[in-house]
Amino acid sequence: MPRGDKSKYTDKEKRQEEHIEKGYEDRGVDEKEAERRAWATVNKVHGGGERPGGGGYGKAENHEPMRQGGRKSHGE
């Protein structure tokens, strides 16, 4: 699989990436950087992606990375 290939990601992960990317773009981050940050967040949440038979499949998601931005900006 070539580097950057997103074919192994689940539909849920792809939807989450689109939503996170849109949020970054709404805040003024350029498109390429927003996409990079969004995939980094998805990978952090899912441990590199859910794959049947390995790669953390069946384990709980860690939603803490999705909350970090708010905590940093509001001083908690």
C-alpha cells in the first residue's frame, strides 16, 4: 500500500476525518494542513485505524485527542 493511501480506513473514520477537517478550515487553517491534522486526530483516536483481525480492532476508541483543543484554548 503506497504511503498516503486511505483505502484501508473504515467509512466511519473517513466521515470523522471530513468533519474534523471542515472544523479546521472553518477556523482558517489551509486545506492541506487541515487534512493532515484531521488524519492525525483520526489515527490517534483509532490507534491507526480499525482493521478486522488486527490493528486494535474491537478496542475502545480514545476520544481524548478530540477534546484537547478546547482544553488548551480555555486553560483547563
